[in-house]
Amino acid sequence: MNTDSTKSIAYCVDTNLLVEFVTLENIPWQMLEPTAEVVRVIIPTTVAEEMDEHKKKNGRLRKRAIDFSQLARKIEESTDGVM
């Protein structure tokens, strides 16, 4: 049972969102759920692996994959996992 009174919401992203939509840091997460105090973004391992494979491609897909990889690394290295 969650006794924390903080309202949070979680979004699970897929590869298509990472490739076709705006970058994760530019999504207005708080606007999607204004009452949430904490927004968690879940990136499944499969999605991370697919993005890693896209780094071998050319053009826009490769750029998006590299940008995602850099953001993921930045989040992993942060002390609180916040972007």
C-alpha cells in the first residue's frame, strides 16, 4: 500500500514516440496530468535496445537515437534520475 500522499503518474514510452514525437525533454509532461506532483517516465529495456540499434542507421533516425542515448546517460548519471 502506498502511504505517500504525493500524486504521481507514470508514462511508459515506446520506440515510435522516441523516433517520431518531440524529444522526451520537450514533452510537456506536467501539462498532460496537471494534478501530478511527480511524473515518472518508464523506458522498457526493449525500447532502449531498439534505440541503440537505430544508432547504426543514417539520417534523422540515427540522430534521434544518439540524442536519446545521451539523455539516458545523463539521467543515469544524475543522483536523482531527474531530467
